[in-house]
Amino acid sequence: MKRGAVLVNTARAKVIDETALLSVTNERPDIRVAVDVTDYPEQLAARGAIVTPHIAGNTFESRTKAARIILDLLKGETL
């Protein structure tokens, strides 16, 4: 990565080798990292990464939509 690069990962699935990311953040303090899904929140935060909880599905709107989809499925209606 270029000097001073910024890595932002908001993917739902793992697309980054987190073990390698820990090594890189340890060796390259010039790289900035922001993630919302990780198995190593404490370690990355200790290295200066911004770590946020992955809560996109925990909103009123998303829960309401999920409930409507489930209700439609139970009624046998297609989406």
C-alpha cells in the first residue's frame, strides 16, 4: 500500500486477511484503518484503527422490512 494509505472495510463478509492487517498496522504506522466487522477489535483499536459496531441491520426500518418479508412468506405471497 502507498505511504499514508487509508483502508476502509465495511463489507459484510470477510474480504481482508485480518492476520496480515494486524501485521501491517504494526509495521506501518502511516497506514490508517477503519473497519466495522473484525475478529480483532481490541488489537486494531490499540493500533489506532477506527472500529465501529456493525449495526446496519439493527434499525427500526430494517427490522420492519424483515418482519414484512417474514409475514409475506408465512402468508404464501411472493416477494
